[in-house]
Amino acid sequence: MGASLMESKGKVQYEVIRKKGKRRLTLRITNDARIVVCAPLGYPLKEVHAFVEDHRQWIDKSLQRIRKLAPAL
């Protein structure tokens, strides 16, 4: 596994998990609306921020969809 770090950029708070042997960035949103970015060890945090910003529209849509489902559960 890797270390995790909570980052806040604008109004988006996300967890960065660093993994040995990982080759690319991945972004996922959990069922409890947490945003998780997995990154290779040593990957620049500045580039992780840029990756999250580039996917901001997808993140916002996904969070809205999860929040709509949450009251039904």
C-alpha cells in the first residue's frame, strides 16, 4: 500500500493514496461520496492537483448522482 493524504483544492477534498508499482493516476468516488486518487510513489503532488482539476466536471456530476441516491438508501 501507500501513504494517504487529504488534499483540499478549491472546494474539492480528496484522498491521495500512493502505491508502489502503480503506473498511472486513477480517480474514483466511493459510495459514501469520498474522492480517492491513487498515484505512483514519487508522482508530483502538483500534477495530482491538475489531474483532479481536469476531471472536476466528472467529479461534480458523480457526486450529485451519489447524493441523489443517498436519501433513497
